[in-house]
Amino acid sequence: HSSASVDMNCTSCGKQLGLRKFLISARWEEDQKYQFSDFFEKEIEHPVLLPAFDLFLERKSMYAVYDWQNYEFLIDLSSAFNNRKVLDIALRLLGLIAHYHEKGIILGNFGLHNLIIKSDTKEVLFFDPVIERIYPGEVPEDQRGHELPYLSEILRKLTSASEVELSDFYEQTKTGAFKNPYEMGREIEKLINIFDKEER
């Protein structure tokens, strides 16, 4: 990833435009370039997704361009989130994964480097995915647990090591306990209810 800034005057009225920042992500592998291009053309929208707004080829590499306003990489944050926040993040990402499945998209390996947080609202967003496969219709039922171990590893890294109950849940997820995002989501909702009762 790299970032760039542009500061110029309006070509129509001459007024100075505000500073606008971009993040540019590069892909070199041929299969990834084709997959991401097909993904980009689908123009998928979701509240948890920061979409690329442009895509271009240069010197045999493909570059995705993102509008980079008040974001930080989650991987750069030093402290773990509380349990409720981690589980809220999990539910949001599961909703995005389920949405991708409806669009025929299976994600490749993803991690904390794919997560960013808005500096002002602290909202967590997903961006710049690796695309494993795109189906012409919805993702087959027997493939809908593919991304869950990746998500489990992210959640484990965001959670304090002392949280044994959550650690056990993440380990279950990594070993294939859930067949799709909905099954994992229902289990997370149960955990949220437990934590909410403990806090009362």
C-alpha cells in the first residue's frame, strides 16, 4: 500500500480545492488481477466495505485506488478491544461475508491488514480483499464456511489473551464448527447476551 495527496485549484472557478488523500494498493499475480477486476466491476456496496473507486494497470501491475479520509489501520492500534466491541466487529464482518456469498464471491486469506477504523467514529471497515473465486450465481452452501477461520484469527488477535471463553470459541471456529456466517453469527449473539448480563 502507498498513499498520495492532491491539492489543486478548480478548473472552472479557480478556487482552491480541499486536500484529498488516496491509498493505492498493488497486485502483481495474474490470477489476482483478473479476479479483483471482476470483483471491482460488480460495484458491490455494503456499510462495512470501503470500496475502491478506481482501478488501473501500469507496468504489468494492477492498482486499486481508495479514498483515504480519516482512517487508521487496525493493525497499528496497540491495545485490544473489549469483548463486546470485538463481537460487534465480528457480526459486522459476518454480515459482509454473507453479502459477498449472495453475490457469488469467496474471499481469499484476509487479516488485520484488511481492516481500518475511522478516526472520528471508531467504525471498523473492511477493504482491499483478496478474491478466491467468483461464482456466476450465489456461493454453494458447502463453500460458505471458507472465510470463517480467517475471521476467527482476526478476532483472536483483537481479544485479550486472558479471555478463555472467547479463545475457546475462536478455536472451535478454526476447526470448522460452523458451516456458514449465519451459524457463527447466532453463536456470537449468544455470547453477547452472556456478556451483557454479566455487565448488569
